[in-house]
Amino acid sequence: MKKLIIILLLSLGFIGTASAGEVETNNLKLKALNACKSCNLKGADLSGVNLRRADLGGATLCYTKMPNGNIDNSGC
């Protein structure tokens, strides 16, 4: 059953629409696989998510509150 869900999520991930549906699909893919290379997570609520050891190289982190309290809007 888990393999079927993963295949479904991967299949949905290939649909090339930049919509809220894509973000939701990518969010589910991220949760199911703990990976989502090149995913569009714009607008996804990642509060409470453990990103320890996450590779965020190349990520655009708009409106991200940094540990020093500043909000990073670079690259937005």
C-alpha cells in the first residue's frame, strides 16, 4: 500500500502546473518520502517541521524569520 501511495505521489509530481495543488502534492511527497528535490513549496506551512540536516542549498527563503530575529526577503 505504501508503495502505491509513493508511486501515486511521484506521478502527481510530474504534472507541471504551478498551482496550490502542486504545492499540496509536493508537500505530501515531502512527508511521504522525506525528500522532494526541486519541489515548489511556496506557501506551504512548514511550521513545526524538523529541518535538521536538510539540504537547503539554492533555496529561496522569502519572509523567513532567521535565528537573530531578522526576516530574510532576499531573492524574493
